[in-house]
Amino acid sequence: MGSWRAWLHSLVAAAIGGASNAALGVVTMPDTFNFTHAGMINLAKIAAGGAIVPVLTLLKQSPLPGAPPATTPPPANP
């Protein structure tokens, strides 16, 4: 169970780290990324976009705990 907890913690940390870049949008472009309804939607979009890359990178480097390792099929002989 400890490996699942560590894996989930890493996944959440990657998502938060990537989404934290959206805070820069509030500082640099307050007309677009503000705390109105439309601004929050824009902020959520940029946060999701910023979080997806680190999350996918983590999933590539550290797949689900307990999952069998991916194997590649042997090359076909012509």
C-alpha cells in the first residue's frame, strides 16, 4: 500500500507543480486571468494545460504500482 500512496503523492505533486504556472497568468495578464467567471474558466484551462505535461511525464517514468512492465513484441523476421 505504501507504493500506491507514494505514487499518488507524486502524481498530485506533479499536477500542482504544473498548474502553479497558471498563477503567473494572473500576475502578467490580469485582464484575461482574473477572478470573474470567464477569468476563472481561462485560469482553469491554463492550469490544466500546465499540469498535463508533468503528469504524463510522471506516468511514463513511473507507471501504476504493481502493473506488469510493458514488453515490446519481438521483431518480425522477413
